[in-house]
Amino acid sequence: MEKETYIFSMDKKEIINLLQVRGKEQKQLHAKAARIRQEHVTDNVYFRGLIEFSNICMNDCYYCGIRKSNRTITRYTLSEKEILSCVDFCNTAGYSSVVLQSGERENQSFIDYITHISQTIHQKYPEMAITLCIGELHNESYQQLFDAGVERYLLRIETTNENHYKKLHPEEMSFKNRINCLTTLKKIGFQVGTGVMIGSPYQTLQNLAEDILFMKEFAIDMVGMGPYIPHQEALISATIDKEESIQLSLNMIAVLRILMPDINIAATTALQALNPVGRELGLKAGANVIMPLITPEKYRQSYKLYEGKPCLDESDGQCLTCITSRIQNIGLVPAFNKRGDSLHFKKREEITSLC
Ligand code: 5AD
């Protein structure tokens, strides 16, 4: 069979068209993205054990269930011992990467706490890749965390349209600062991840196409994006239906894979919240990363960013069995004991070292 030649660029109009395909054309789009995934980053699906270690947040994003003015949840921060026991589970399970995620809190004692924990993880499990997802910080804090052995950082931009950003966030939050943070993270040397919510209020197809072009232009290494899901304590409600936001999310993954063949793309939990096989659909549309929830069960209810969060009462061991068979059932390979660094990042580093 003749080898397909892939074109890794598209204009906005083409992207908008592809985001809208359904039926047979949509199947073809996903199949093409899956082929590209296989050729560039293999059939491996990498694990990132997700530890939601604190729901304390100083921000008030209108869409988010843990925003500071939601007084209906119990706030918590895991102790060092609790975090290390989660990491220990990941190590035993063969998940070679952990994601430490929390609400946003820029104060030195918090940064020092995470620094110390990162150093401990790094010393105890030198093969374990640490990813942080703790929001916008000062440049010095990012550097401090990088020096402590954190190699990857996820900061979702949520939307790359400044006006749209303003509609989703309170006035004191700044789109420009978020972009500056992403730029700083890249300069420091992190593998940088971002992402957007799909189907969020006021969003247009044009916005989504621009989001994809932004990721390409910014040369992002990892992406986590999924459907917007309302939360009962959120200040804004959904404007498109559930099925539509799933289909749009899947097409976003597929188009991004076609345009950025060697990045890591997560099949996010939000997909599974809307469809029991949502993560499998994400993998079939070109994603190559999955994030099993490792947060201790007693805290999971208190880290609900949106309604219908799945796996709230599943033990870590049950999750491991479930997720392994789900990946195998769709013909992909659960990549145990593999860090799965972003190939895109590795190439970026090689180019920098040549310059
Ligand atoms: N629906 C979907 N995703 C959400 N997030 C926050 N609230 C919601 C919601 N209601 C996502 C944001 C954030 C990530 C941690 O979770 O994109 O960056």
C-alpha cells in the first residue's frame, strides 16, 4: 500500500470544517489521526498518576467547582506522607509519572512545601517523572521547582481568545499573565503542557480553531483538553449539549494530532465524565496519555471541578485493572514503566543544543 503523505499544516477554515465533521467523515478523521499517532509516537499509552493534593484556591474562575467562593466544599491539603504514599502506589503499579495538581496558591511556604516533596520524590524514585499543575506562579517559583527536579508543567490557557478569557474569569485574572507564565516555563526548560475547555460558554468554532493554531505556533509539548462540564456551584452554565461537546472534543484531539504528530495528548477524565467510554474514544481519535486518579478516596468528592466526575469510589488497584483492559481492548499498549517524555520536547531540546 502506498504510504500516505501527511500535511502538518492547515488554515483556520480547514480546521473549522474538520471540527464539524460527523458520521463517516469523522471516522476517517479519527482513523487518520490514529495512524499518525502510531507512526510518530507508537501505540503506547502512557500513564500519569493524578494526585489532586489540595483544593485550596485563591482564584474564582466562573466555571470551576473549587473556585474560592464555593463555600460548600471542605478544603484540604494532603500531608507529605499521604502524597508519598500515592507516589509509592504509582511506582508499584508501573506508572512512571505523577501529576501533582492543586488549586492556585502563590505563597512561599506552599512553594517550599511542593519543592521539598518534589525533591523527596526525585531522590526516592529517580525514574519517576514529576509534573506539576498548580497554576500561575512567579518566575522564581517556577525556577525553584525546576531546580527541585520537576520536569513537566501543565498550565491550561482555557481559551486563547482574550475576550473569551475575560468572560470566563474575574477581572483580577489576566490572560496576558497566563501567556507570560507559559513563555517562562518554556524558557526555564520544562516540558510544557496546555489545554482548553471545549464547549465552554461563549466559545465559537473560530475560537477552537485558533486554540489549535496557538498550540502549534507556541510549539507546546503536551496537551490536555476536554469538554466543559457545568458544576452546580459554577457561575456559568453550558450552552451546547453533552453529545456535541464530546464530538467536538474528539475532533479537536484528532486535528491536533494531525498537526502536531509528536506531542503527548491526554484522553482526559472529563471525556469519561460525559461518556463511559469517553477516554477510549479520545485514544482512538489520536490521544496517547491517560491519567488514572490516585487521589485518596476520601478526598475525591472535595475535588470536583465539574459534575459527574467518574471513578469517585474506585480503589487505585481496581482502577489499574480497569484501565489496563480498556487500553488493550482497543488494540493499544499500556506502557508500564515507561516515562513517555514528549518526543516533541526531545526534538526541541536537540535543536536548542545545536544552536
Ligand atoms: N468543566 C471541564 N473542565 C474544567 N476544568 C475546570 N472546571 C471545569 C469544568 N467545569 C478544567 C480546567 C482546569 C483543569 C484543571 O480542569 O481546564 O485547567
